[in-house]
Amino acid sequence: MPIVSIAREGDIAVVTIDNPPVNALSQALRQALLEAAETLDADPDVRAAVLLCAGRTFIAGADVTEFGKPPQPPHLPDVIARIEAAAKPWVAAIHGSALGGGLEVALGCRFRVAVADASVGLPEVTLGIVPGAGGTVRTPRLAGAVAAVELATTGKPVRAPKARDIGLVDAVVGGDLRAAAIAFAREALGKPLPGPASRRAVEVPDPAFWTGQEAAIAKRARGEIAPLKALACVRHAVEAPFDDAMAFERETFLALRGSAQAAALRHVFFAERAAPRPAHLAGVAPLPVRRAGVIGGGTMGAGIAAALRDAGLPVTLIERDEEAVARGLANVGAIFEGAVKRGRLTDAQAADRMAGISGTADHAALADVDLVIEAVFEEIGVKRAVFAQLATACRPDAVLATNTSYLDPRAIAVGLPNPGRFIGLHFFSPANIMKLLEIVPVPETAPETLATGFALARSLGKVPVQAGICEGFIGNRILKRYRAGAEALVRRGVAIAAIDAAMRDFGFAMGPFEAQDLGGLDIAFLQREGARAAGRDTPETLGDILVRAGRKGQKTGGGWYDYAPGERKPLPSVTVAELIAPAVAGGETLPRAAIADYLVAEMAAEGAAILAEGIARRPEDIDLVEIHGYGFPRWRGGPMHLRGAVGTQR
Ligand code: T1G
Ligand code: NAD
């Protein structure tokens, strides 16, 4: 099928785009749309046009694979201007998503109709750019400045009914979209035509609106350039003539297109899309997962159960005894109550989630589950006993997964009658929120079991990364190197608070020491003590000194910092300085950029070792682990991208 085809329904022309997979606006498509506009204007029998897309979605935007190259004509703003100037009105018929350039093309049409579950948006800022074809200029003229600011600076799409309410869509239609759009076009021809978006007036908010928005964006998207630039474009759009605003937007778009943040965000965009379907599993069918079991209703078990329920899977939660079952179910209920409080769930949705989870201490309830995820104490004896029970309680074809952080999954799988069904699924806390899922096969893990892990990640909306077996897999191993690097700087005399400030400046929500105080220093301490007990070479750390002095973090009133009672504000601690003084050999100060540079280089060096050992399959995977598991700022791209370890940008 040609990339653009034209059919006739009487005096209505139906222009259909067919550019799989998402009808992205490639150079060929832009050219074909331009030619279609010329053809229709030259046809006296055509009174209006409907613009439709084949496949699963309307135009999903500019073709991001062209971004790394010089822009090729015809440029999108010109194509849209030609459609907008068409002698006959065009009606955009939207299904799926009309995003970025896709929405911009629709805004150049005289009308827009959409099916109810369609969405429209300007996600450009999520790629480190701003709309480059009138998105920030036509949107305020149709939907007003406030809605335009929300759409352009957050990148979040809105559903068709909301789009209609704000004026971006003229009608939400049911039934067959093609027929409904043709009927809409026919009806529109019987009435006076509204002016094109470019010619509509727009209300101008007062200056205080813009300064308020600037402050809100600088807080919400700290360190990111594009959202503030998008705000400036919308402001220009409402305060300057249309053509000036279009020129300002295009100039801003072209400047950002080649920026480091845009390259980083494109890198993450493509890494995320490749992650759920790894090439080495192409053609391997996952096992169906219709019912799941979770063993352990503590911090992780409850979060995992909630994540499974969020994906609509019925869950059987197993605990040690009825009292622990009740605690576990209460832990899951608390997660959903929190979601209701934050407006993420309605009461009914939370109730439905809880209705789909049953708790028991009786393993017989696992007889028909397709997958079980173990999240019991981090003790090899406890885990082995649990899996021995699972081996008999579950079907032989059920997938048995461990959520262990530091134990060797091979040691847990020892003795299992069917190790081909065993796998590590390492969730991150809180498991219903954090997107990262490290998938850790053992040598016996069957390909279909591995494929089931990836399919489960997709259904849970997680970002899966396959990891080989080593201490800490990928993420916790790099975390250990990051923390060791931070302590090395302290030993050189660099102030703890300066290191945290440097990493917050870099884009982390908090620095390495603040984060340890929040999570607790004792978790890593116990892990080190375990390694020592197992005879593994584990040098003394500064953190060990603090834990041995009873300083485990905020939960004990102090760790790397002191905290006033009931307060969470970190205060540099004289006690800490005294405790670690014998290990501090210098009085070095470093600029914040140098601190961040050094610590990111340490992460990347560990990443390079992880790649060399085959623990990670791709450098992009390491970046996804850091971004989705440890809060590495997405607009930096990740340690491997930053250190140039990833191939050329697509
Ligand atoms: N360009 C090229 N390829 C794209 C693409 C795009 N915009 N969007 C998706 N793909 C590919 C993706 O790599 C994958 O390829 C396949 O399509 C399915 O994607 C001028 C400058 C549309 C909601 O940011 O949000 O317009 O791996 O797995 O889950 O002002 O893709 O199969 O080979 O994500 O159903 C703005 C980005 C661009 C939209 C569909 N547009 N895409 O989600 O499928 S900038 C975006 C998405 C712009 C203008 C500016 C999602 C989706 P492969 P998928 P999905
Ligand atoms: P937790 O102590 O909060 O919960 C463990 C639960 O397991 C408890 O509720 C306990 O009653 C239950 N349990 C113990 N033995 C059991 C048995 N025989 N049968 C059924 N239930 C049993 O621990 P957690 O923080 O949830 O960690 C659980 C696992 O997840 C550990 O392996 C840990 O390494 C891993 N993990 C933890 C985190 C984290 O941040 N906490 C992150 C990733 C992975």
C-alpha cells in the first residue's frame, strides 16, 4: 500500500497514510502529504478531505530516526501550512495517538475528530526538544494558553474527551471512524467554516502566570532545558504575531535538536523500546501467565503483589502463618490506599485490586498458578526451604522466580526437580512503582522461562534488563562502586555535603550519602558482613564505622548526617567527622562538576567491567538500570552514554 493513498466518497476525498509501525512523519511521508494537498486542490469535484491513518495509530510524530541527520525538505511546518491553506477543509480523523508532529498535522487541518480512547499530545520535551511545526503556536489558539503550557511543557498526552473539552478536538465519535469523519466533513460543509487555527485570536495571560510557570517547571524538571524553552515558545505564541511565533519556535526546535540532552533522551527512548523484546529471544514463545503466586508479604512481596494486581493478574499471597498473612494483605491494602490518596486509583479500583488477591499459609493454594515470585528473608536456608515446598506445591511447568538481591540464584535453585523453570526476577523497592526489573537466569533456565520473564515485565509496564550472576547483578554492583568512589573522595578530605550537593546538581534527587541515610546504612553493612563471613575479601568501609557506632541513618536519628528529632533535614555531623577522622588523609576540595565527573566515571568503569564479563548484554541496558533503578537523570542518558560507550545515535 502506498505511503499515502486517496480514495473518493462522493465529493469527500479520503487521504489514508500507511507508514508502519506508527505512521511517523518521514521525509517520504511529508512529500506525499504535500503532493496530496496539491492534488485535492486541483480537483474541482472534491469539496473536503478526511485524513486517516492505517494501522494502530494516527501519526505518532516526526520520525525520530531522522533526528541525528540534517533536516530534509519538505519541512513539516511547510507541509502543515499547505494543508491549512488548502482550498477545501481537511478533517483529521484520529485513533491511537496523535503525538508531536502528528498532532501538529491535525492542528493544520480545519477540523479534528477522534475516537474516545485516542490521545493527543506534544511529547517533544521528553526527547529534549520542543515542537517544531507549530505545536506551541496553534495549540494556544485552539485550546488557550494554560492548556497549551500544560501539554507542551509536560509532554503528557490527553485523551480525546479532554481534548474536545479544551478545544483541540471538535468531536469525539463512535463506531467506524472513517464513516464518522466523512459524515462530519459533509455536515461541516453545510455551515460557515471556522478560520484556520493560525488565524484565531488567543487570550494573553498576565506576566505573573509566566513567572509562576517558570518556577514550577524549574522545580519539576530541574536541570532540563526543553520544558522551559517550550514555555517560552507558548508565551511567544500568545504575545507575538503568528509568523514571528512560528519562526521563534522553529529556531528553538533546531537549536535543541542537536543538544546533548536531546541526544541523551533519544538514546533512552530507543533503549527502552528495544529492552522488552531482546533479539536473542526472538521467536521464543513465553509461557502464559494467568495466575501468580507471591511468597512473602513484606516490603517487596507486598509491592510485587500490588504490581501484579495493577496488571490485572489474580494473586495468591503465601506467608508463614495466618497472622503474617493478615499482615501481608494489610501491607498490600496500604499500598492501594496510598494510591487512592494520591489520586492514582479510585476507591473502586483499589477494592477490585484487593478482591483479586487471596492470602494463605497453605501452599496447596499454589496448585494452579503459572508463576510464583519468592520474596522471603534474604537467607539461603529460608529460600531453599521455600523452593523445596514450591517444587511440590506448584505445577511442574510453573515458573519459579526469586527476588533475591545478593544471594546467588544458582545456590537457591540447587536441587530443584525442574531448574529450567527457575529464574531471578529482581524488583526494586517500591516494587509497584520502580520500573526496573533485572532478569537473572541461571544456566539451566529454559529460553521460554526467560521469555516469560520479559513478557511479565511488559505486562507489568516494567523495563526489563537481563543480568548475569555476580554480586549485586548490574545495579547494586554499580551502586557499590559509586558509594566506594564517594567514600574515596571523603578519605581525600572532600566534604560529605559537597559530594551530595554535587550529585544533586548533576540531576540526582539526592546524593549518595543522603540516600544511604534515607534507606538505612545497615542493609549494605549486613551484606558486607555476610560477604566477610563467607570469606570474600570485603575491605572495611567508612559506612561500617558509622553502623558500628549505631549510626544507621535517619531511622536512628543519624547516619552520615545528624537529624533534629522528627526532622529529615541533613545536618553535617561533628560526630561523624570525629569517627572517620583517622581514615581521612587529606583536605581536598573539588568543584561540584569534578566530583560528579569522577563518580560518573566510576559508574561507567564498573559498567565497562560488567559488559566485559558478559553480566550485561548492551551498554544501553546499563543506562536503563541506572535511570530506572537508581534515579540517574534521564536527560543525561546514563553513565555509559555519557562516557561515550554507546554507539552512534539513531
Ligand atoms: N519515530 C520513529 N519510530 C518510532 C516513533 C517515532 N516518533 N515512535 C515509535 N517508533 C517506533 C519504535 O521505535 C518501535 O520501533 C515502534 O515504533 C513501536 O513503538 C516535529 C519534532 C507512539 C505511543 O515522541 O510514544 O514529532 O522497535 O514499541 O508501545 O514537533 O512509540 O518496533 O522497530 O513504543 O505501541 C514526537 C514517541 C516525536 C512519540 C506507540 N513523538 N513514540 O507506543 O509502540 S518529535 C513521540 C511513542 C516530533 C514535531 C516533533 C510510542 C507510541 P520497533 P512502541 P507502542
Ligand atoms: P521483609 O523482611 O520485608 O519481608 C520478608 C517476608 O517474608 C516477611 O513478611 C516474612 O514473614 C516472609 N517469610 C519469611 N519466611 C517465609 C516463608 N517460609 N514462607 C512465607 N513467607 C515467609 O523483606 P523484603 O525487604 O521484602 O525482602 C524480601 C526479599 O526481597 C529479599 O530476598 C531481599 O533481598 C529482596 N529485595 C529487597 C529489596 C528491598 O529494597 N527491600 C529490593 C530488592 C529485593
